Amino acid sequence: MRPQTMRASRTVNPRLRLYPSFHTPQFPSQRCLATAHGAPSGYKVDIAARTPPYAKLVARLAEVRRVLGASRPLTLAEKILYSHLERPEESLLSGTNNGKDIRGKANLKLKPDRVAMQDASAQMALLQFMSCGLPSTAVPASIHCDHMIVGEKGADTDLPNSIAGNKEVFDFLESAAKKYGIEFWPPGAGIIHQSVLENYSAPGLMMLGTDSHTPNAGGLGAIAIGVGGADAVDALVDAPWELKAPKVLGVRLEGELSGWASPKDVILSLAGQLTVRGGTGYIIEYFGPGVESLSCTGMATMANMGAEVGATTSLFPFSPSHIPYLEATHRGPIAQAALKVASAPMLSNLLRADPEAQYDKVITINLSTLEPHINGPFTPDLSTPLSKFKSVVEEKKWPTTFGAGLIGSCTNSSYQDMTRSEDIVKQAEAAGLKPKADFFITPGSEQIRATLDRDSTLSTFSAAGGTVLANACGPCIGQWTRTDGPAKGESNAIFTSYNRNFPGRNDGNRATMNFLASPELITAMSYTGSTTFNPMTDSIPTPSGTPFRFTPPKGSDLPSQGFAQGNVEFLPTPGIPDPSVSVVVDPHSTRLALLEPFSPFPQSELKGLRILYKVQGQCTTDTISAAGPWLKYKGHLPNISANTLIGAVNAETGEVNTAYDLDGTTSSIPDLAQRWRDSGVEWIVVAEHNYGEGSAREHAALQPRYLGGRIILAKSFARIHETNLKKQGVVPLTFAKEADYDVLRACDDVETRGLLDVLLSGGKGDVELVVKGRDGRETVVKTRHTLSEDQCGFVLAGSALNLLAAQGREGREEITREAELSD
């Protein structure tokens, strides 16, 4: 790392005044439709900056119609995506049989409208952006401090402790935000996806977010795509962002939800049908008469969890429920502008699919007959209808009790979710019942928390023994100090309304079984602590001995009195660049480190590579770069690289994080990788299907690159991770014959054949790997790749950042030359 110091020119607000009392409601609770309310007093919202450029997008849609022909029907996803193309004709007609085969073929070069970053990933994104030397971001952007707050004792204690423990990082993020004109939402303001839904998402918007659940914004009709920090930098510096044109999976919704069924159950059921790989390469586009029966936040829940099936994003058409939500969140003018666009004739209608639009696949879901589902353990696509869950628990010998029920998170923390859960608590309270499992509640934003506080919902939860955590990710991403007893390695169960449940994700215990369900179902089940309890059919004995059965929950989509503002300290800084602010990076820090550029690709084939590790089974981004306590090193690449692949299972021995050197000595994977790198040996990893599924965690690509990784050879890749690897100069290859996985061994020597030609030709040609085993055997492994011309440029330059930095230097030099000539 460079020995540089950048000092802050002013003190960053410590924001010590955190929460008003949870237990003093200001207004009586009422449940009816919301009315429109103005923006919070003293908070000036730049509505123009938050309104999608509808005139520009409609004009670009007309150009797309001209290129493809006015009679060609388009899906909603195609309309919004293609209307954000930098040059439609170039993207749509190149390599697509003159536009006939766009989906899955075209390389779309897009200009997003906005970027959102969470605090863990924003560190690396900003460090990369700073390397480009620009005075401000090219598009509006925001930072949301939500990932680095531990959940343990409750918000009043956890939040100030987390702020104190992460002050250096928060100071860096806030100072960079002020310098470059990025809105900064401080710790406690809320989870990125809920805050984006409440403030930035809008029908027709295109946004990139440095988190895999960015598609949450699709519930409000936006194309919102989760990416790594390097991709976000493309948009921040006004470079076109490249995406392989997705296919479109249509999900037709019929009927209407009722009783215990919720929007969460729609996506839990769909995940079971598609599996974690079934949406890869697709945008999920919901349509049909059932859409209009859903709340805006319910649609966001479904869009959020589309990430669990590998989808590029998920999207809903403009819906009547969008208008009251936009108005209730102080964006009435955007609602009216969107309504005007959505009411236009179909040729210029940006916000609805053409009636004759064709989908690559169609799945129909009848909301009227849908029952609640429970998904898990250990994977979000193991889906079981509630009516069958008891028998599955008994058959699989899963735990029959669970220790904690956790509701909220970015997926399910809306006013509707919380009031339906509140209704369950009130029913139980009237019957004299108390939860038998620990019960945790995570509000999604300060706006939600303050409103629930005002309307007595939080006091209802607290009176029942629930613990209200900070407005942050907390246990969902491993930021949870668990106190209910199970030892590491001890099998146990928890129920959460979260989106992801990979082994070890929540509490660091790989034996913990996390079952995903709706907040209201989890709330009801917490009153028995039993995994086999079905609140639709089963009764609970009350203290008086009378059997009690829950009735289906009821709640409100929006608060009747509008949303409460909450603590003004949680409002964002203005998105106005201030060049007088200096960015805080201490060269001796263990938390932050400026980036050194990676070396460019050699002018030859790669020789002398060695197989570092052969991974068995699931290898998520959690496996490659664990979260939890490691989050504190997100801005320090050397330090966080010590967790590289520590969750990976050795395919040859079954051991976890145990690698073998040539002489048979063992060490951790990152230790061996660093030892080989320091001795001049670069390496590859061999893996199975869907390598890199899960979070949009670019560290899972940065760390292997930093430690000397050059190639990842897998049976298949998750979309975001495959792109992240290319951005960092790592070449992702897939087996042409999956059976070749079986013949490779750790420590085999590898050299490439044809890779340099592929890179120099902009992606044309094939790559072979010549593998020499220690026993003298030689195997030629044929591979496939998805490298585009631009991505080949990233690899040749050493990384995408190297290219952007070079372009930034050239731009500044050109400005200097022009200034000198004009003198």
C-alpha cells in the first residue's frame, strides 16, 4: 500500500444523539389507508435529482423502436434497459443477427441513472474511485451505513458501540461523500435497500448498487442491479457499464393473497421452483392481474429475493400501489410524472410491457391458492409448504425446537410486515402468552422505526419480550452476538424473515439451521419455539388451560398518519461536492489502505501456474470472503485477504480450509496462496457449479487477485461474481466437459494455450489448459469463456481500475493541453 496520508479538514459529526425513547408513543395507533404528507420539516429533497429522466428515456425508447422496428413487441425489462443504452444501434445490432437474437447475445453498454453503496462495499468502491482523480461523481450516488452495526442488546446500546468501534471507517466514508458530492446516510439511518425504496427508487429508473439485494428497488418499477464496486465506479466516472443482455423470465400472477399467505411466500415458492441457479442470466419480470393486488413494499420483498435464484434483477410494472407509496414518502411529483408516462400510448409507454411481449419462459402463480412456505436450511431454495413442514422436520431429523425468531431486515421490514406481526403479538398477548424463543425485531429504516414507535407497534413488541435492534443489517449478515446458548458446531435452528441462509452466515456456526419464512409466521411460531408448529391448524395451551389458535394476521400497507420523520441526525448529507474536504486515510491504519495497481497481463501465455485448491460443493461469496467480524477489514485489502476461501471444502480430503503444499505440509488456504505468491508462483482454483453465488462481494475477486490468483476454473459461475473476477483481472473459465473436474488435483502445474490470443482478439477463440500432474501425467482441459472485448481489455491492463485511471489521466492531460493552447 502506498505510504500516503490524507487528513480531514474538519471534524465529522459523531452523531451521539441516537434514538428517542422507544416506549413513549406520540400518537394513538390507527390502521387505515395513508394520506399524502409533505417532506419532513427542514429537510430539502432535490426531487428533480431523484426523478428519472423520463423525457430522455422516452426519446431513447423511440430510437430503440427505430433500430428494432416499431412493430417489435418489447418486455418492460427491455424497454427500461434499452432506453439506458449509450448507443442503442451499436449494442443491439452487433453480434445479434442484426437484432434478431439480442437476449443472451448482445453486450449492452448502459448509462445508469444512480448508484447506491452500503458501507462495507463503499470503502473499496471509493478507494477505486479516488484513484481516477475526478472531482465529483458523474451521477447521483448515496452511501448507507448499515452493514457494520452489531445486533446484540438492542439499538440504544448496539448503535453507539458500533459507531465508536468503526469511527475511522465512518469518518472516511463521510469525508469522501462530502468531497465528491455523495449523499451520506449515517449509521442508524437504515438498511440500504429500504432507504433506497423510500427515497430513490422510481418507475423506469436504472440504478447500480454494491449489494446483491439491490433488486429490492424493482418493487417500485426500477431496473436495479447488484454489482461489485468496480462496476459501480464505471457509472461514477461516466463510463458505460457493460451487461450481457439478459433473457426475460415472465412470472404471471393471478388471483389475490389472503389469510396467512404473504408476498414473501410468493418468492419462497418461486425459489423452490427455480433453484439458486434457475434465474441466472434472466431478469424476472412479474405481470398479470395479480400484480395490482400487491402492496409496493410486498413487491419489493419479492424483487429483493430474486437474488437468491441468481437473477440479474426483478421488476414490476407500474402499479396503482406505486402512487400512494411515492406520495407517502414525499415524492408526489415523481408519482405524477410516472403516471403520465405509464398512461401514454404503448409505443412510447416506458413503464408497461407491450401486450404481445414474448418471454423466454413463463411461470404462473395463483396467489389465491398459495400457502405459506418455509425455506431451508443452508440454502434459500429448499422450499417446503407449511402444511408439509412438520413431516419434513421429522423425516430429516431436523431440530424440533428453535432458539430465536428474527423479523425485519432489508427483505421484510416494511410497515405492512411489522403491523401484521404486531397483530399476531396482540392476539397472543390477549391470550396470556409469551414467546418461548428469543424474539428480535429489525426496523428497516429510521422512518419505519419512528413510525412504528409513534403507532405503538414497537412498544407492543417490547412488552412481549422482543428486542428491537438498530436500523441495520445486524444478524442477517453475521453481525450478531448471539446469547441464547448453542456452542459452535452444535446443531440448532433459528427462523428468520431474511433472504439468505448459507451455513455460518448469521452466527458463525455452520451447524445453525436458518429457516426462512414471513415475519408473521415467524412471530406466531416464536410463541411455541417449535419448528413443527403450524399456526394455521394447531392450537397453543394458554396459562388457563384453554387452547388458543391464531387467526390470520392483518396489517396496513401504509400508516394512516403518514411516516414519522424520526431522528434528524439520521438524515443524509447533501449531494453537493465540496473540494475543501480532505479524505481520511491513515497509512498506518489496520482498517483502510490505499490501493496499489495490479500488474498487467504478460505478453505471453500464463505458465507455471499451480492448482491451489480444488473446491467441493457449494462455494458462495461468504465461502470465499467471509463477512461477520471480517467486515472491519473491507477497506484494507491485505488484512481481509487473510480470510480468502477459509470456508471452502477440500474436494480431495473433505477438510475445510486445509491446503497441501508440494511437500505435503498443510496450512490454511490464504497462507499457502500468499507463500506461493511471494515465491513467484501464481495459481488457479478449481470449483463446481455456481461458484460465487450470494452477495455482490467484490472482495471475493479482489482477494484472490491480491494473493496471486490468475484463473478460476469452475463448472459454472454466478453472474455478479463472474463479472467481478474479470474486473480485477482474474480469468473465469468453465469446463467444456464437466467430467474433467474429476481428473484435476491440487498442486498440478498448469499453463494456458490460446488465452493471450483470446485477449488480444477481444474475446474470439477458445482457451485450453495444459495440466501436468506430479505423477507425470498430462491432460488437456478444454474450456469456455464469456470474455467480451471490453473485459479482455480489463484483463490485459491488469484490472478495470487500471484502465479507468489511465483514461482519467489522459482526460486531465487533454484538459491541461487545451488550457495551455487557449492562454
